[in-house]
Amino acid sequence: MNEDYTDFIEASGLLKYDPKIISKIYQKNPKRLFKRLWQTLIPIFFYIISVFWDKLTGRLKKESIARFRAKQLTNLLVELGPAFVKAGQALSTRPDIIPSVLLDELSELQDQLPGFDGDKAMELIEEDLNKKIEEVFLTIDKEPISAASLGQVHKAVLKNQEVVAVKVQRPGLREQITLDLYIVRNIANWLKNNIGLIRSDLVALIDELGIRVFEEMDYLNEAENAEKFRSFHLHNSKIAVPKIYKEITSRRVLTMEWIDGIKLTNLEGVKKLGIDPNKMIDIGVQCSLEQLLEHGFFHADPHPGNLLALEDGRLCYLDFGMMSEVTRNSRSGLIQAVVHLVNKNFDKLSQDFVKLGFLSEEVNLEPIVPAFQDVFVNAVELGVSKMDFKSVTDDMSGVMYKFPFKLPPYYALIIRSLLTLEGIALSVDPNFKILGAAYPYFARRLMEDPDPQLRESLKEMLFDNKRFQWDRLEDLLSNAAKQTNLDLEKLLDEVINLLFSPNGGFLRNEIIDSLTNQIDLIGLKLLKSVNNYLPKSIKFNTTKSNNDLNLILNIKPFKKFLEIIEKVPGYSIDIFIKRVPRLINEPYTKEMSLKIVKKVTEKNVVRLVKIAAGASI
């Protein structure tokens, strides 16, 4: 048995990414390594020389030349194979490492390669399932219907007549990926130690990539992801997930339900189904936000081939190899960052980036705050619904490249996911703004979620310089009302919680003043009515006051709130009536009542003094 074959067997049995084990495999026999190094490093070396020459001669400053070299790199990565394609895709979400012109080109890097021989695919299926093709399938197409860097898909019919899609991994993929990751990791290590301009830990980035690629190569893991995703969205009648046939699924073969659908970017095809493409996009946006902010488990690769419109109006998700998770703290932190952005509180926004792991605690935030202001202030002035996500992320890329940012892996995948989704949406509606589509969801979560951090964020949103901002409440409610699953009663309870919270003192004072004026006005009117029946000799002077005539016999804050909430679909006065006992029993209610009695008494004493002195009232 030759050494190359031994390496092959050792690498093929490696089920989890482990750089130490990989190093041992290829250090024992460098022959195969040198062969692959020759295939990869020579073209990379010539590419670097051409870029260096352009920089030396000043040609790289021309955008056309810079873009040409960026495009040349994406083509080179495709030629070098799956591991390099995956590395390019990982870099496409890292504005803290590479400049924007290269980001643009790498973001276009498609995970598509020519298919491999159908007979080899059949051999692999039989080997992995330990069954003959005819024992499992009634028929199976040898020609793949699609192919990507890790595998290809064949259409088949099971013995029970069910139509399925069979995803088959490329032969020798794990061995090739393992060797290429070893090479790329060593290149990254050399750059880290010798090129001082590179701030980010490229080795850590490659290790993160290695972990993800190994997860993606394990189709049992993908099957588990699909079932987990399905369980989270069982309540949503608008989302479809293919059934997984676990009994005929292995690490290199994945069998799932065949789905007939139309890619979202095929507008005419979607319309022929009698479906509004905009509605499909809205379903996709809302589902993505639910994945991200409620479940913390999201589809990180929603490209057009993975999203299909179905005849029954559902949106179907495919390919669950690339999923990611976000902790509850990170989810709350993201919403808090949105609140600080909307409030234009860039100082707190910079602190959010520290909490979320973008910046270390040692970083001086002073120069970063004005940089955030330059990026966001104009965009926020336009309003969240009109904010251009792509241009904002492009501007942020410059800031991240300039300052010592380090993007957490989950954030890079979130940006990739949202930008991809926005790209699909823009093909349907050129005026689409993903932040505008997402803000109603943010608003609802902010109003309803009992998470203590978000309760504080809601207070922060609605109070500015210790004054209650009615326009912000109206904006939040009107946006939250766009959500079809808005719980109005829960929302009202949160507003009451806010009123009776320690931060609600200024709002309570406004209610006290308004109620005091109302009670005082009723007393004054009663006094004037009695005065009409008194003998002229003892009548006291009264004057007509426009203020008295125009005073609204309502408590101002309640009136404002009613004006706002009456616009919300599903509003009924009954939801207020149900909460009267709670309002009466609130500890702050007694305190407010005592303050009102005191203020009314003070006003009456002043009025009596005026009457005794013969002054008009």
C-alpha cells in the first residue's frame, strides 16, 4: 500500500476538523502535499506578482484595474477547488480584513462547479447505503440536475412511487478539502507572522471555516438541521421544508422529498403560479427575522437556488448544510443596537459593538463614535424604512477596515444572509429596503418581548432627556401593527408596565398634572354654577377664560395614547376595561392619587384666597 493511499484513507476517516491531526497526516508524507502545493501556489504566486506590479506602477488605484484583479481572484478560487471557493465565500463577509472592491466581487462567488460522472455517483450511493441502487430506487437519473462545490443532486423515484432528490458528495472530497485547508491554514499562518498590516487572526478564520466545511460535508448533520428547522416553523403555514428520508441518508448521501417550485428570481414563473413575488419576499424576510431573533437558528445561505415559491403559496427552503446559531444575549444585543441607531445614540452604539464582540474592551472608542456618526446619521435622518442596507454596510466596511474590528462568525453569516435576501428582493422590487421590511418585526419584538434587556431598550427608546416621546411610541406601534401576528393585549400590558416602571415617573407626573387640571376645572365649573344662584350682593367676580373653554376634559397622555392605539387593527375598548382592576391595584396608583389630592387642594386654597381678596377667578 503506497503512502499517498494511506494519507487518503486517514483523511477520509476524519469526521471532525482538527488541524493537529491534519498536520500529522501530511507531515508523515510530504509527497502528496508538494504535488498539491505546486498546483495551488504557482497560480497564486503569479496572481500576487501581477497585483504587486499594478500597485508598484500605480495602476491599482484605478477602479477598473482593481475590479479586474478582484474578478480575476474569484475565477482563480473556482479553478483551485471547493476549499478555496469556501474560503472566498467566508472572506466575502469580512470587511474587517479585505477592502470593499474585493468584497463586492467575492460576494458574487457562486458555489457552483461542473458535475462529476454519474456512474461514480451511483457507486458512491451503493457504497454508503450498503445497498444496490435497484434495492432502493425504482429509477434514478444518472445526469445531475444541479452541482455545487461539495456535491450534486439527482432526481429519483423510490419503490413506493415517492419522488425524491438525492444529494451525492463528490468522490474524494473530504481528502481534497482536508489537504487544501492544511495548505490555506499554513499560508494564513505565514501572513499572520510576516505581514503586519493584517490585524485579524487569519488562522482562526481558517479554523472557523474548517469547522463549518466539515459540518457541511456531513449530510447526517444537514438532515438534522433540516428537521430542527422544520420543527421551529411547524406553526407557519407559509413555510415549507422537504421531508428527510433518514433511513436512506448517510454522511455522503442525503435523500429528501422532491420539491417542485420556482426560484424567487424567476418573476414570470412565480406570477404564472398566481403568486405575488412581493408577498413571497415578505414571507422570506419575516421568516429570516424569526429564525434570527426568536429561535437563534438561521439559514445562512438563502441564495436564489435555495428558495422556491410553491404552487400553494408557500415558500420552500432547501439546503441546510450552512446553518448558524446566535445566543439569546447576542439577539437582545442586536435589537439594542438598532434602538441606539434609531435614537442616534452613537456613543452607546459603539459600546454595543464591544458587548457583541466586534471590538475588544481595550479599544479606544473615542475616534469610532464620530466614524459611526458619519456612516449612520444621514441614513437615520431618512428613516429606517428608507435606509439602504447595502450602502450602509458598504460604508461600515470602510470603518471596520480602518479600526480594529473583529467580526464574530455569526455576524458575518447574518450579513451574508440579509444581503443575499435583499439581492433577491431587489430583483423583484428595485425600491425594496430590507431594513424597512424588517423594522416592523423589530418593533413588535421590542414591544412584546419580556427579556429584561429589551424592556430597558424600550424605555430608552421612548424616553429622551427624561421626557416621554409620543412620536416614537406612535412609530413603534404603527410599525408593530404591520405584523399580522401582533398580540395587542400583550402590547398594552407592556405599555402599562412602562407607565408603572421607575422610568415612567415623568409620564406619571404628566398624568397627575392633567388629571389635577381636569378635577380643578370640574370644581371651577361647579363653583361658577353655584355663583349664578347667589344674591348679587355676595356674588364673586368671574372672567371668561379662553383656556377654560378650550381645556380638554381628558387626561392628555391617555388621550394621546388612545389616538395612537385606535389606529391599530384589532383595537377594542374592551382591552382597556379588562385592565381597570390592575390599574387600580398598582402601587404607584395610590401614590398618584395622593399627589392629585394634594395638588387639587392647593389649587382650591389659592382660589379661596383670591375670592376672599375680591380677585376674579
